[in-house]
Amino acid sequence: MTHNTLPRRAAETAERILPHDAGPGRILRAVDRIEQFTGADRVLDVIQRAVLALPLGSARDGLHGRWLGHPLHPVMVQVPLGSWLSAAVLDAVPGQRRAARILIATGLITVAPAAASGWVDWADLHKTQMRVGMVHAVTNLAAVALYSASLTARLRGREAAGRMLGLAGLGAVGVGGALGGHLAYRQASGANHAEAVPHLVSSGWHPIGALADLPEDQPVQREIEGIAVVAVRQGDQTVHVLAERCSHMAGPLAEGALENGCLRCPWHGSVFRLSDGWNVQGPATAPQPVFDTRITGGLVEAKLRTR
């Protein structure tokens, strides 16, 4: 066997498993079908309206995680997931029946606030994300049902059945977690959609346009090095400039409404302060990149502000 035989055979094996011209695998094709399935959209709309109508007040922003700087849901789910996974490990250790029961019960108790934060986030997503999110919720509800049955069986002395139901619940949680990962990483649900702006705009001052061309008290879209920004002129000496795409779901802030020195996104209602880009109301959990401005000879220039 020559020295290059093994690498060649490895490459041939890899080509058989995943050809160079291969498209998405079965899992991705299945999730893509969920994204494009419109059959349940009317039901989703009803549930969305119900969630948005809940009288949560400031608690809604708390559940979104605005105070944390990123969505709260991924943090909250760690407790039930960790409890159930730990229970599965203890099921394999003799003499740990009571501890496994306590862990399963802990997961069942803490899943409610985790689910609440997830539903609040879900109601402010795009439709394709909502479809995946609903299947994610259904698989997690199945996990809750299985773990409830597991705990009931254990308390009745049916340990073997309780363990099997627990493993089934862990499998459902795994599917739900995979769909949650798809939402977060493939569909960018909960991601900061304005994060790239500070990395794409070079330092220094950049022209925005003539002050006379900016209507007063009206957001308009302009560009800095090909990056969309929103400019708001207030009087003859003040121009505010923010990144134009909302950090929540990339909504067009230039189409938003001015409210008490702030700009409200037209898509999901996030509110950003013009003076510093700070998100004063969710669902956005990240502020908008903001630019310092100056007026020179009737021309407006902007420079990215470092926080």
C-alpha cells in the first residue's frame, strides 16, 4: 500500500457518504418542509394574537430578556433540560431512585417559566420561524407529558416503566432542542440582526447627504459604505443616525414612527432611543448601532460611535 492510498480511500468514502454536489440531508429537508408548510397558519395566527394580547405589561420585556441583553428563553431551558438529563444518568446508578424522582419533578416545575419566555419570543417571529417554533413547542409538550407519566409511574412503584417513559421524554426533548437550534442558528431567531454593522463600517467620518435634503422629524434611509442607516433631522443643528435594520428581526426602521425622541420599528414594535440607539422597549434585546454626526458646510457626516 502506497503512502497516499489511505487518504484517497478516505476521500472516496466521504464522497459516497456525502457527494460534493449533494444538497441538504434528510433532516434539513424535513425541517425545510416544516418551514414551508402553510396548512396550520390560521391556527398559528390565532395563537399569536392570543399571546400578544396577554396583559403582561413590563413583564413581557422581562420575558424577552431585554434586561439581559439577549433572549431569556435559552437560559431558562437549562434547568429542566439539565434536570431531566441528570435523572437519566441517575437511572443507571443503583440506589438513586429518590434523587431521579426529585430531578424529574424539578424539571416539570421549572418548565413553565421557560415555556412562557419561549411563547413570548415566538409571537414576534416571522411566519417560517413560527412554523418551526410550533413544532418545537409540540415536541416539548410531548416531553412534559412523558416525564409526567414517568414520575407518576415511579411514585406508584413501576420503576421500569418510569425509566422507559423518562428515556422517551429525553428523546422528545432532544428533538425539541434540535429544532430550537435550527431556530436560533439557521433561522437567526433571537440573534442580533444589527451586530455586523460595526464590523462593516470603517472608522472616520462618512457623508450622509445635504442637510436640506433631510426632511425634518421624519426618518429616512441613507447609506454609509453600502450599509443602510436611518437618519432623523431635528431642527437645523441636530441629525440622529442609527443602523437602519432593527436588531430584533431586521425590520426597516426608516419606515418606523417617531415617539418622544425614540424610533419604533414597524414590524414588531421595538423602540430605540435616537440619542444613543438604546432599546427602551422590546422585543429587541440589543441596541442599535449609533453614529455621531456633524454638519459641515450644509453637509451631514456620520461616524460610528463606540459604546
